Amino acid sequence: MRGSAAFEHALVMRTSYMPPMTHLSAPALTASFAAAAALLGPLAAHAQTTIQPGYWETTSQVISPFPTKKVEKRCIRAEDVEKVIAGSPNHNYTCTYPTKEIGGGKIRLAGSCKTKHGDPVPISSDGVYTATTLRMDAYIRPKLGGLTVPVHARTAATRIGDVCPTAQVAK
């Protein structure tokens, strides 16, 4: 199973790759959501309402049922900040979050994601952040073959620099 995720959802959604899918697969959706969740974070404390642009290292893991792990370095550009905060979906999934609580060092999201031709899949996540770090756990409950398969994913991200490498900025 692949742990890669599409990152057209702000941070660097357009630089990661996930094969197009005609239906939601648990590991692919989980990896995508975990990566996207990383993009919603690190909000700075003390009244800052947006994330800081810069260079980030993100570790996305599917904890269960099919463990995967991927470490990526990504650039958040100033023009991507609003997309990140709004929780924009990546190009494979449309996500809605009726519950979106971000503030005071905590993140809580609850909603669903779907492909163009798939059914919505329930997703919830909880996380903590500082100005330069994020840790988030996501719980997804896709139906596979008529059975609901609980999936747990985790994302940890650390801001590693103010300036992105030239190759990252160009993407």
C-alpha cells in the first residue's frame, strides 16, 4: 500500500503524487487526509490566526490497519496560507468539515471526504500545535466490501526554516 498523498490542498498539494482513484481506498484516503491535516496546522499561538509560511518537514503515518510512513519536506508559500486555513481539499477529494475548531493550540475537525464518484467517508481529527510544530491524529471510517474499516492516521510536522529551497518555491 502506498502512503503518498496529494498535496494540492495548500502547503504543497501540487508537488505530491497520489494515483487517480475511482473510489475511496482506506489507506490512500487516510494518507491524503493525514497529509492534508498537517497543512491545517501549525498556527502560531497568541492571537495569530494564520500559519507561518516557510519550509516544513511532515511525517505522515497510517497507524492502522495497514501501517505506512512517509516523510516529506514541503514549502508553504504566503499565497497558500488562506487555502491551508480554509481546509481546501486536494484534487482527488472534496472534503467538508461542519466542525472546524482551530485555536488555543488545538485543532478539531469532523466531516467527510469523497471522490467525484464515491460516497462520503466520515473523518474526524484532533491535534495540538505550536508556532513551529503540529501533531494530529485522524480517524476515518470507510466502507470496504460492505464492512466499515476503522483507519487511524497520524501527522507530525515541524517548521524547519524561514526560507524554502529554490526547487520547492518553483513548484
